[in-house]
Amino acid sequence: MTTTKNLIIQISPSDLILEKGFNSREAVIGDDCYNLEPVKSTITSIKQAYKEGRRVDLIKVVLRNGRYLVRQGHCRTYGLRLAVLEGANIPLIDVILLEYLNPIEEYLENLDGNRSNGLNPVGQAYALSQAVAMGYTVDKLAQRYQRSTTAIRNTLKILDMPIELQRLVSLGTIKKTLAIEIMLRYENVHEQVIEHIKSFTSVQSNNTNSVVTSVLLSEQSNACGDTTIGNDTHESIETNSTSTEKSRTITRSTLGIKRLSQKKTERLKNGFLRITNNLMSDGNLNNTVTELSLSKDYSNLFSSVHSDMVVVDEAGVKLLLDDERLSKLLLILNNDNVAIIVPKADVEELTELRSMLASNE
């Protein structure tokens, strides 16, 4: 079903208006997004194409109250303005004037256009969230963009992150996967997440300044007389400038998150497999009884114990604990005066593991 009507018209480059925040690429970081790669290089390439008179895809606009608002082609608009600023003689340009029959399609037009130069994860989340807020279902979004509904919902979860962490993800300072890992570590408690990042990094609150953005904004303000787009002040933890975000990338090592060595990982994996391989269903036990199986090396400790809850045989020792006895055992083990004895050969490795885990708390 047709959702738009369109017409190619000619207008002056100065008539193009960019509404602040309409492009989901600007989510959280504002106009700094246009100074991050690969967007920055794209704008430069478009500028050069305009200056040399080469073909550039037409910008799509709508007419609102006598103003031509860009709905697809923000990077092209910036490239065009830079070309004019550098002396290109472009009095008129062709644009596609759209008349939307469905309001949500007007918004999705921009999201569709950004697929050629992918949005960062935060921009994707904001775009999808806005579409859902406008009445588009997750299922329809999954069909439209050929993604699973689970992928769409996982992307939307990025908005659960504190705004400071979203900004770092947008700037490319921290990977989305690491950001999610930190959120899970602190069970989505924003204050603890931010405190952890601040305690391990030198990032600070600072507004990014960009020559390219300043030029573009100045050009727009002078040529269009429009103040709907500007450079926000972001009070958040971030790198000093978008031009250095790659050199200040936050990694697991930066945040004091250590990895187990391959040797220790294999030992833990093999130990876990040994435990799970011995799991079995026992129809004689009800759901309120817990069975603890011990090695036969400990049989002598129970030789004088006579109880239906203790079974000693050639296979080893089985302790059958109901809920009450299990609770008592856990209370005993949790007592500060209780010592757990381990073989001397395991002490060094256990100490190393404990130190590593303690450093990640």
C-alpha cells in the first residue's frame, strides 16, 4: 500500500532545515555524531562530489509551515553546506518533496536511510524505541529490517543503561558488549555502574568541541536563520574529544576486569563437566531432600554415625538432608569460626582465583 506521495522540486541549499534530534544518529551525543568515523569521511566525500558536480542521491524533505525539513539526507545536507562554504556555486538543488499518508513512515524514512551508513547501537535503540512509541510493533520492525524479534528487544534494552554509559557507547569509547557486561555485573544499578567506570578510568565531564560541527552549525545559522540545531552541553563521563576516542578506548583491562588464563578456564570447565556428568534423577528422593555425595576417602568420618540420613558404602558417603537440616548446615558453613580444609596442592590456585575475583568486586 502506498504510504507517500512524492515530487521532485528545486530549492536553494539554504532552504534545507535540519530539526534537532529528528535523526536518531544524534541520540545522546548530539552533533558530535557527525565527527565520528565513518560518518565524518562520508560527509567529506559528499562535499567533494557536490564541488565537482558529480551525482549525489537526492535529499528527501517535507514541507511544514513553509519550511523544508530534511527527512532523509542529513549527511548530504552537511556535505552540501560545506561545499557551498568552500566556494561551490550551487544556487539550486533537486530534492524529493514527500507527502506522508502515514505519520510513522515519515520517521522511518530517516531510519531506512541510515541503513547505508549504520547507526551506532544507541542510535538504533532510540530509533526503534521511537517507532514503537509511535505505534509500530516489535514484530513489524523485525519484518521490516529482517531481524529477529529477540534482536529488536535486545537492542531496546540498551536504553536501560545510564545515559553516561550510552554516551560512551555512542562515541565508540566502549563496546556495547562490555557495557552490557558491566550492567549485568551490577544488576543494572546505575550508580554502581558509573562509579566502577569512574574509579578505573581517567575520563571526565567535558563538552566536546569540533571544528567541523562548528562550521556546519555556523553556516546553518547564518544561511537559514534556524536555531533548531545546536551543540548541547553534555554533563557526563566521556573522553576529551571525539577525535581521540579511539586512543582512549575503554576495555576490560581498563576497568580492572581480569580474564582467567586458558589453563584455569579448562580446569574449571572440566571440573564442572565432571560434576554435571554425575547428576542423575533418583525417584526415591522427594523434592524436599538434598543429597550430598562425598568421596569414599571421607568414609571414616562417618563410621560411627548411625542415621537414616547418612549412607556409607563402597561408592562413598551420601548425606540426605531435608530443608531444616540443609539450612542448619548452611548456617554452620557461614559461621566465621568454621574453617574449610583444602589440600595443600590446591591452596595456591584457590588463592589466585580469590584474588582475581576480589579485584573485580
